[in-house]
Amino acid sequence: MDCQVSSLFLVLVQSGLGAYMDDVDRLCRKERVAEIAEKAGIPVAKTVFLDFSTRPNRCQILDKIMAKIQTFPMFAKPNRMAGGQGTTKLQNRKALERWIDKHLKAEDSSTYVVQEYLTGREFSFSFVLLQDGTWKPLRVKYNFKGVSNYAGGFQGRPMLNMCRTFENAKNGEFPGLEEFTDKVLKAFKPLHPHVMFYHQLVNFQSFDNPRLYYLNELGYRPPGGDPSDIPTYYICGSNSFTALLLCHMDSNYIPTPNPSWQQKIYTNIYFSFVKGRLISQNPFPQKPPIEGDLKGEWYVKMVLVSASEEEQDRDLTWIFENWKPDMEVFDC
């Protein structure tokens, strides 16, 4: 599938029908995302752009950051990477100074952003940009119990990725999501057609106000994480990669389930590799009280297929409470 998608992009670019780097630059660079969002009145984390190729000195960098972001912790991120790659959590000023010194000593020429620390529920929303200028939703994904991707990726907490249909999400736990999406698309003007998402580690829904969303990152591509994209198909009847191909090939394409599709309540369960000291452990239960169909998959994860959302909630609650490593995480 990766080869087929890459070949499609090559044909589109060569024929002048696809997006070029200039078109997607504003969607891929974190400092551009923050700048455009601020101008459009879209809530976004306070962001400071750093270009180490200009050889700034330590005081210049510190002054620039502290002038805009006055509180800790902060996050330092590569300007173009996504999904938490290369992210460093800076707990205090000393940690910030160490991070700056490290990059100056290495004579790093890369670009980074330092952003304020936001609290809220992280989620991602993927959708299809159609040839007629409209968009159609695929799915909303978020973590059970509001566990942050940082806690899962760097502190050993279980990552229980849940998917919901757009209708279920906007009429339930994510009110105002349609209006927020319209505002983001109006501000960033992505080229149609394509598959797009605002991605995990990406958007934050305020715990205090469920209608308040913060934009963090955009992805002008199908979402990553699961190369099969089975969760999207199970929840909404459309696969992101199929949607990507057909929205370019068929001017009348609208993502709809095929007649044989049956919705399934699907959860991806991840335990990230984290260095630390195991404090205690429970014996592995011979028959865990899980009602759904729980299976392991070859790329180091488990999947849970549930008969209902209520069954999913019971099973995930048990997994969350009983399969959570009791460990002291080493500071990397």
C-alpha cells in the first residue's frame, strides 16, 4: 500500500495535479501552524521558534523563550516532526538551560519550537477533503481515561486508543467539533482533494470547557500509528488509504461504508518501551475478566474488539487498573 500511495503522489506531482511543498509547508511546520492559528483566533499553545543555524547565543535564546512563555513545564520539539518524536519535556529553568546548552555544544543546525504546557484531553480527528471543496469525517481517536501521549510514551502508562464516529463524538464528548474543524480549514486552506487530520499529541480539549479546543499540529496525510488503519474501517466503514486514493481518482467520491461492512468497537492497546526500575509486579492472570476479544499483534500491541461501548469501558477499566507497570522511570 505504501508503494501504491507513493506512486500516486509521483503521478499527481508530475501531472501538476497534486500538492507541492509550498502548498503543505504551512501545514507541516509547527511555528507556521501556531502563527496562522493565532491570526485566525484559533486557540494554540504559546510558541517560540528557534533556528540554531543562525548560531544564537544562550542569553538570546533564554530571553526569547521567557519573554513569551513565563511558566514551566515547557515542551521542546523539532519543528517538522510529528507524533512526539524528538520531544523533550522541560520541567524547570535548569532543564531548559541544559537543553539549550546541549544543542549549542553539538552545533546543531536544526529548527525547533518551544511551547507552553497545555492540559486537556488529547485527541485526533481525520477527514477527507473532497474535490468539490467540502470535507467528510472519518473518525475521532482519543486515549482512555484521558492519559496523555507523553505519559504513555515516556512514563510507561498504558495507551488505550479508542475510536468513535464523528457523529457519535460531536453529539457526545466532543461538542462543537464541527465548527472548530471548519474554522481550522478556513484558516489553513489545504488543497483539495486529500486525506487530512489534526493528529494526536495534537489537539487538546479543555477539561474545564469541553467546547474549548487548542490546535497543536496538522497532518496533510493519513494518520500514522497503525499501518493497517483497521480501527478507522471498523468504526466508520472507510479506510484512510482507500479514501486517499479514491478522493483523487473519482470527482464524485464520498466515503461511505460498503454493504458488507459491520461496525466493531475496536481498541488499540500499546505499552511503550520505557527505561526504569520495576518496583513490584502482579502475577499474570490465567483468565483475566475481559469480555471482549483480546489478541496480540506482531508490531508490539494488543487489540480489543468489543460487542458494545459499555463492554469496552468495563474491559479497558480493568486493563488500565491492573496492567499498569509499577515502576520508577529513569530520567532520559
